[in-house]
Amino acid sequence: RHGLAEVWAEPKARSFTLFVFLSMTAYFMQELILEPYAGLVFAFTPGQSTSLSGAQNGGVFLGMVLVGIMATGFKIGSLRAWVAAGCLGSALMLIGISTLGQVGAGAPLVPAVVALGFCNGVFAVAAIGSMMALAGQGRGAREGTRMGLWGAAQALAAGFGGLLGAALADLLRVALASDANAFGTVFLIEAGLFVAAAYMAMRVMDRPALSRTTLVPGE
């Protein structure tokens, strides 16, 4: 309890904990409703709707590989920028998936889900990298406690996000009497959470350090 109190008293650790909870709630809100959405609105068979998870996970893998190559191999972009880009990209894809619901059967849902997974992967791996970098900042000998706190926030958000998304979908299906509008509204709420997470990431995470190289006249 003493160690957790020390870590929670650190403004950066506390803010990053809230960021993890917010972003992971957004990440997991569609976890339980994407397949029912595909079946009810796009007339997918059970086999087709189940395959969406594999398509999304394939996109996640590609997003993770891209960030690993670009940020680590080629030093392009900061983790802070990749986190924000992944969150905003996820928001745009969720808006697109919500809009496709107005088209219904025949709309290109699978490519949109793959693109959503790709943006999720960009966000997730950059957030993990940021977490590892921030773990060593603050009071010494508390790296494990910080990682544990952020892991607990992620676990709580996974359960809460799934429950929130499914509950909202059920309530809105009754209130709106339209499956497309009900699920679409949940996706729009999720998109809003991703935008808020991107804004929070830009405020919480460190900016890339400016170069301090001294140039000699003529170089």
C-alpha cells in the first residue's frame, strides 16, 4: 500500500494510469459487439462474423510490425506521436464502420475491420513502449509497482470496456429500434474516447528531446 501510494502521488504516473484506463476502455468496447453487428446489420453468417476477429488481429499484427520497424529500425517518429496517430486512426476507422452500417449488406466491412486492427496495433505497441520508458521515471526502486499499476488499469479497462460496449448496444437497440443506429452509436462513442485518449497522450507523454548538436561554421 505504501508503494502504491508513493507511485500514485507522482503526477506523471497518475496521469499515465488514467490514460491507460481511458484508451483501453475504448480499445475493448467493440470486443463483444463487432461480431453481432456483422450478423445483424450486414447479414454475415456465424462463420463469416467469427472470421472478423482473425481479420482484425491480422491488422493488429501489421500495425505492431510497422511501428517496430519505423520507430526502432528507422527512428521515424516518437512513441508519443505513434500513440496519438494510432488513437486518431482508430477513431476514424470506427466512424467509418459506423457509417457502413447505414449501407448494410454488401458494404466493405472486412477491409474496414482490418484497418481498425491496424490502427489498434499502432496504438497498442507504441503505448507499451511508452509504458516501458516511463516506468523508470520517478522515485527509484518503484519500476515494478508502476508497471503493476498500469497493468491493473489495463485489466480493469478490458472488463469494463467490454461490459460498457455490450450494455450500451443492448440499451440502444431497445431505445432506437434500429440495429445499425444502435451499434453505430456505440462505435461513435468509442471513437470519441479514442480522440480523448490521443489528446491525453499528447499532454502526458514526453515530447521528443530537441537536438543539442553544435554546428561548426561551414558544416
